[in-house]
Amino acid sequence: MTSSLGHVWRLLRWGRTLARHGALRGIERDPLTPAPVRRLCRIARFGARVPAQPNYADAFEALGPAAIKLGQALATRPDLVGEAAARDLQRLQDKLPPVPFEQIKAAIEASFGKPLAALFSSVEMDPVGAASIAQVHRAVTTEGQTVAVKVLRPGVEEEFARALETYEWAAAQAEAFGGELSRLRPRLVIATFRQWTARELDLRREAASASELAEGMEAEPGFCVPRIDWQRTSRRVLTLEWLDGVKIADRTALINAGHDLTALAATLVRGFLRQAIADGFFHADLHHGNLFALADGRIGVIDFGIMGRIDRQARVWLAEIIHGLITGNYRRVAEIHFEAGYVPAHHSLGEFTTALRAVGEPIRGLRVRDISVGQMLDGLFAITRDFDMQTQPHLLLLQKTMVMVEGVATMLDPDLNMWETSGPFVGEWLRAELGPETALADWLRRDLATLSRLPALVRRIEERLPPPGAAPPPPPLPRVALIHAGGGWRHGGIALIAAIVGGLIAHFL
């Protein structure tokens, strides 16, 4: 367990790196930044050659693998880091020099307790990809199947554990400032990031995500998820089917290979909608590098480290919100926000309706093909601060993925529009989810579940109520203010430094 002084020292080193790349300038200029944090920003950049334009991506790359992954997560949070920083963080490539093959071989053999030759007839020594957490090698199994073998970098778990511990500590210091920092919920941001990295650092969980996604996508035959080789998969090694195809990013190669780009774009959109709206479990990293056009016209997807999950009620709310903005039913959209608890009850429904109208009206007169999902959602999330809306990480992740899918799809087919392509699918789903049959089924399921809990509820009540003649319950114990372990330092000078530095870094992170 790292001490508070240890966290402060790490944060000071990281803060100095951020300052050298100009990454603290936005925090300094933000009027909502607490004054002590703003002053510390000036101290952190004292004597540093600060570039004219902030280089957020370069700063996170300089901080190492854990920061690279955090930067990729923060690229989805323009509400937290600002639009400029979010755009720049999208440059993070997550590419590092490869680990020597001897270390990879040793890691595979240690994971399975077998020599490499007992698992694979051949493994290419040069990786096809080397990222901050793992690297991938092409191999052939002893049964003759061509596979991709993903292996964690040695020592990466320990490095991430140290960084996450400090991120969590810093986020707690930041949230203690209250106000805007509290609304942005930095501790929840880091908790969500921990969930992502837990899946990526245990490759069995990534394999399970791929398997679950494959089951859901059976209804979309044009969308291919590679099969998992469970006998050659462990916590540190993931083996899955090798997909041969053309990278979606290479438009010229797609055309030369004879692919129908319009059909590929439609397949991508339908595949994403199936995941996000129908199943509530979606691949949240659908960028160009993770998508391939296979020879038979299907789209293949890889890298299942970042996945999103949305429950049914949230999906219904989201679908109604989007539909309401398109049709101009701003009152209903506002009501949904209050029903869902996204907007605190003390705010005015009428005022929020007006704010939503300001988002929706600019797109009302446009042709359908000119409406951008990304721009509409950006406008929707821009009003969160005025109405004290706490951030919803699962919806922000969905927003980021929708914008990403729209970008890839329109690169394939500039004339494609998300609304036109998704309209039949979304309309059918909404009719099924909001129709009378579904409402009746939901009512029966909910009330039967309540009835089934009644016997247990009665037993708990009887346990709480003493039988006649029983001794009276003991008096309540007095409330005592506990002294937190190591709490004394908070009253010294180091307390101020720690809180300020924690607030500084967590406000950016």
C-alpha cells in the first residue's frame, strides 16, 4: 500500500511532465478550477519550456503505458477534460517497442506449464502488433489452425496496480473540493477505468467478452467475431481465430479488392445497433484499426478489451431521447431526463425543455442525411453543467462509440446517414419494447417477482419484532468520530500540498 507521501511524489512527477507538454494550461484558464489548483499549475510549469499549443497525447505517452490507456479513456470525456484535450488524446496510438520473443515464449510456457511446441507448431517471432498492455503474434496450432496469440507484457500488472492506486487517491482528493469537481465524479471515472483495465489485464475476461458478443451477433451474419481457442487461453495469454482481411481504414485497398463499400457501411451500423440497442452489450472501441473487411464481404472485429453495457431501461430512455429530439418532442425528452434521474428534481422541467429545444431546433430544418449523430449528442451533453447533471459513464461511452461508428461508416460511404440506415432497425425495436404486449409482460414479471419476495419479507419482519415478554433491546451506542488512519497529516502543511496536487491531477485525469 502506497503512503500518502508516495502518492504526492508520483503526482508531482506526473504533473511536471504534463506541464512540460503544456497540458496544464487549460486547467489554469478554467474559471471553475479551484484557486489553489490554479496556483500549483503555475508552480509546476515554472522554468519549463511550455509549447504554444498543448500536446496532451505526447504528455500521456511520456507518462507510460498506464497513462496511455487512461488518456484513451479520457478521450471519451470532453465534459471532463475539454473538447480540445479530448480531440488531441484521440491521437494516442498505444504502440510501444515489442518485448523480445524469448520473454513472450517464457510467458506462454509459464501460463500453461507446457513447452511452446506442445501448443503451437509455429509462432512468428515478429509481432503483428505491440501495444502498452500486450503484443500479438501470428501462430499455427498443433492441429493446423492459424491463430492470433495475444500475450501480456511482463510486469504490466504491477505497473498498472501502482498507477491505479494513485489515480484513485488523487480522484478522492479532487472530489473533496466539491462543486464542479464533485459533479464530474472523478472517483467514478477512475472506477470505470479500473473495470476496463481489469478486463484487459485478465485475458480470460477479454475472451469471455468476445464469446458473449459472438452469441449476440449470431442474428447479424455480416458481422464476424473470431472464435476463442479456450484450451490455449489463460489469464496472460489469449488465443483466437486469425482473421484475414483488408483493414477498413484502407479505402483504396477495399475498392481494389472488389468490396461494396455501401454494404460494408450498412453492415457496420446494423452490427453496432444490434449490440447497443437490442443486446445492451457493445464493442466500445470500433475504430478503423479494429475492423477488417473479410473476403466474403463480412466485417471482422478484434480487440475486446473495452466493452460497454447498458440495461434495458436505459436503452429505452436513450432511444426515446433520440427519437424525441428528431421529432421535436422536447417536453417528452425533458420528462425522460427527470424520470431517469439524470437531472436533479429541484430544476425546472420547463427550463430544461427550453435548453433541449436549443439543441434540437438547429437540426430540425436539415435534410436527414445532413444530421450528425455526434454533433447532436455533443450538444445534448453540453447542457449537463447548467442543470447539475452528474456524468453517466455508460452513456458517455455509448456516445463516443456512436460517433466512432458514424465516422467509419461515412468514410466508407460519404452518402450514408446513420438515421436512414438505422431507422428501420430502431423503429422495429421501439415498437417491440414499447408495445402493449411488452408492457403487459413487464407488469406480470415485475408483480410476480414482488409476490415471490413476500414470504422472505414477512420472516425478516418477524425476526426484527421481539415476541411478547422478551427483554427490551439494548440502548443505541453513541456515535463516535473515528480518527482515520494517518489522519494527522491532514492538519499539517503536507495536507495542503497533497489535496492540491490530487485535485490538480484528478481534475485533468
